[in-house]
Amino acid sequence: MSKPSPQWRTDALACPLNAGKLAKVRALVRAMRKTAGMEANLQWHRFYRSGWQGFETMAKKGWSRPWVSDGSISTTYAQMVMAQVARQLKGHWGNVKNTYSQLVSGSSLPPELRHQLHSINVRSAWFSKGEVVVKQDVWGKEGKAGRMVRKKKDVVVSEDIRALARRLIRRAMTQHRLPHFRHYQFQLDQRSVFLQSPHSASGFNQWLVMGTLEPGERIALPIQTHPHFLARQERASLDQAMARAGTREDQIFEGVRAGVSLARNLTLDTEKVGVAESKTSLESRKTDGKETRAAKSLKLKKALKEAPERNPHPSGFSLAKSVRLILAPDETSLTIAVATDMSASFEHSVATYRPRMGALALDMGMNTLFGTNLGDLLGRNWLAQIERYDRLLQAIARHRQRLGLKPASDRYRRIVNELRGFLKTEINRILNRLIKTHAPSHFVMEEPGFYRNPKLSRRLNRLMSNMGASILSEKLKDLEARFGIATVFVPAAYSSQTCSTCGYVDARNRPKQDTFCCKFCTTELHADVNAPRNLLARRSGQSAKTDSTPSSSRPEPRLHRKHLLQALVSQFLERYPRPRGGPADPRFSNPYFRDWANEVRSPEATSSLPSLPCALV
């Protein structure tokens, strides 16, 4: 059985420090940032000298740096800086190459030249001094009959095309700023930091022990934990122990899964890692030929005793592999971001998740955040809160513009962060509630994003578009990793104008923002309920899959709005090809059905097609 991929989840914890410890942490962060700048320059020089072939991410035998030799920083911290700088530069260069590909793909060059330019980009051979040979399809005759066939042939890229590739890569480089590390928040791994429980202190239940710039010196930083962090650590630690012991009994951890205190079934001793069975649960359990709860507890206790071998720290938690030091911009406060590997917990939760329904369709709106095909309307009053943030940001921007300053300020950034936190809280709360109440096998929805709301300013619409899509995408990925709930994306064009009952599409079907009234069959629904029902129908029509848990996918190929409208009109005309006698058929005044109306009004069609009865619907 393959080992599950790590699923990291991060908790930001406050770290109240005295002046002496804060000064040592500040000195370490400043030294790492200075080292990062020098490391970045060294990496770029190496990158250019090696023919644009990559960055040095791993320390090999004989590794050294000048700033390590002169004692400015230890080897451990220097290697951490090197790895993180290399990752940042690698990501930056990946963006440059993607921009190059977009420039080539969007050009009007012949396909053969575009293929050669893409091949140069894949090989990073823009500035190569030798010949560049690419595989290219050529047509040639084969056999006695002279049949034309396509073959692969080695083609030497001409100097003109290579010069064009160099101009394109230089242009792509100008569109991306070089990353700087003046405010970078570094990640420290278990080579230099670890978490532990206090031996005698009682004010804090977790301490971070880390090294400083002084050789051999270690300081202990207090961490203000919260119940969610402790529950995450406790749950992940027990799941890892269960995985090692081979016990996956849901009965033991039923209380933990439901959010009940762990002391009801188990007691985790942080000083001496072990499990004590509660007397009441032991007395109430009989053997009856099966493995008793005491035997299961002994298995788990044996597994937890092996945990210190992997984690020598006395906390009993073998989850925190790395932490990130987040120093405030004014360098007066410190926050510790602790990363926890939840792969064992997620693997168990995916195996135990039991869907109670199939697909659940979601539609995003501005007045109502989410509507479902079952009739749920969630987040009805959230627009009022968004408008309040809009007024605050607009007032700050107008005031600073009158002073001749840029809108961004400390107060402006703080309100933007509050807006991001509000969006994240609302999206997470609603999706968690949907899973708890409906337990779907997968979601069906449109591409993540927020449409422009005319009630909001352009500034806030831009912020909502940038933040909302990323927050929703992260939550959907988390649900897939945590419960195996995948998301299928379908095109959303005309979903608010199409009747989910008869399929008639008309812009007049939505007279108000929250009201949907079909002009053909007179069905009345809430607009945010009608749209997700259409999305669910499009999922059924596009995919031939019959399994209940499809993988996350987007419709391939994606339909253009024009083609989607043609498909909707064609499907409706297949059901109702004849005009309606009375009341008046709305299709005659609908521009979407103009071709049908012209055909029906022709003399030949009028004499051959009888009208449908009034009781059509």
C-alpha cells in the first residue's frame, strides 16, 4: 500500500516574547533575509553560467558559502535559506516560461514556427550556443504507390527563430518582477526547531525551542495555543498511532470525531505517552468472542509508545515538522505558523465518510452567497456586510487621494484583511454546513469566482474577484482531501435565464434579482434555486460517468456561450417544435428563437404545422 501524500494544515499562533528573546529572533530573521539576498544573486549567476538549466535546491557534498565561512550564519540556517530561495526563483522562472508560451500561442505565426519556439522553451535553449534540433512533423511519400504519410524528422532551428525566441523570453522577463527577500517570512524545519510541553511553567502549554545566531544557544518561545489547534494535533497524533498499530475502529474515536472531549474514551498523557482506558467503558464492554476495548487500547498504547522513537520531544505530538516565523512589519511582535501533517486523519475520514445523496449543485450569487438545487439559500445577509467594507475602503481611498497619496495604508490593508477573513469564514461555514446536513458525494458548480455587482464599487469588485476565487478553490481542495468530495465544474452561461422545469431560455424569465418566472410554462422559483438545478442538469448531460464520486474536472472541451445557447435552443425545440395557440407563444418575441420564428411564420410552415393546444404545460 502506497504511503499517502502529505496534507499540511497550518495554524497561526501568537508568540508573546520579552524584549530579550524578541531581539534574538529579530537578529536571526534579519540575518536570514540578508543571506537570502546574497543567495539569490549567487543562484542567478549560477543559473546563467549553467545555460539556464536550473537552480541549486539541495546541499551536496562539499557545499559551502562565503557567509557561512565568515561566521555570519550557521550552516543549518544557510541551507534552509538556500532551499527556500531556490523554490522562489524556480517559481518565478516558471511564470516567465508560462508567459513566453502564452505569447507564442497567441501569435499569428505558422504552426511549424510555433512548435519550434515551444520546443526551445521546453529545453530552456533561448541562449544556447550550440545547434538546437527539434522533432517536427513532415509529409513525405512512402511505398511504390507514393502514399503521403506524416513522419517525425529532426529539424535544426534557424538563427532567425532563435533570435525571435530570445526577444520573446526577454519580453516575458520584463512582465515579472524579480522576487526580493527583504520581508520574507522563513520556514524552519526540525533541524533547528521543535515543539515541546513545559516541564514546570504553567502559563503556556506549548513552547517552541529554536536556535539563535550564537553557536549552541537555544531559546524557548511561549506559544498561545487554541482549542482548534490542540484538537487538530490530538486527532492527527491518534490517527497516526492507529495507522501504525493497524487498528481502525471507529468506536474508539467516535467521541473525538463528534467533537466530544477525548477524556470520555481515552486520556492522552503528554508527560508519559500512553493511553488509559476509562473504567466505565471497560466495565460496560464484554468479551463475547470479539476483541475487547481493553485489547484495542493495548494495541494503541503499544503504538503510542513507539511514537517517541520518531519524535524525541516530550510533547507526544509527531506532527509539527516545520514552523514559519512571521515577524510583524514593525518587528515588534512574532507569530508562529505551525504546519501539521493530516494525511493519516484525512485518509481515515475519507474511508469513513458515507454520502447520503448524490450530486449537490451550488450556485454563487451576490445577494445570496450560495443556493442549492434542494432549495437551500445560505448567506442571505452577507451583502450588507460587504457593502459596509466597501464604504470604509472608499472613504479611506478618497481621503488619501485628496492628500495626493496612494490609497493603500495600514488601515486600508487592515480592512482588506478583515474582508478576506470574512469571506473565508462565510465560505467555510456554509460548505461545512452543507456537508453536515446533506453529505453529498460530490459538488456540481460553476467555475469559482464572483461576478461584478453594480451595487459595489469597482475597487471592491476587483478585490472580491481576486480573493473569492482563491478562497473557494482552497476550500474545495480541502474537502476533497478531507472527505473525498470532488467538484465537477460546468459552464454557467444562461443558467439564470433557463427554466429548470421546461428548459425555456429567455432573458425576460428573470424580472427581478431574486425572482424567476418562466414565460413559457409559468413556473415560479427563487432565482438562486433555479440556477443550480440547471447546473445539475448540465452535469448529467455532459458527462457519461455513472460513478457517485467523480474526480474534480472541468468540461472538456469548454463550450462557448454562443454554442451553449444554440444547444439550449435546439433541445427546447426538440421538445416543443410547434407554436403554441394560446396564450401567446413567447418565442416569437424572443431573439434567441428568431430563426425558428421566421421559419414558422413562412407560408409553407403555417399550412403544414398545426398549433399546439392551450393546455401544453
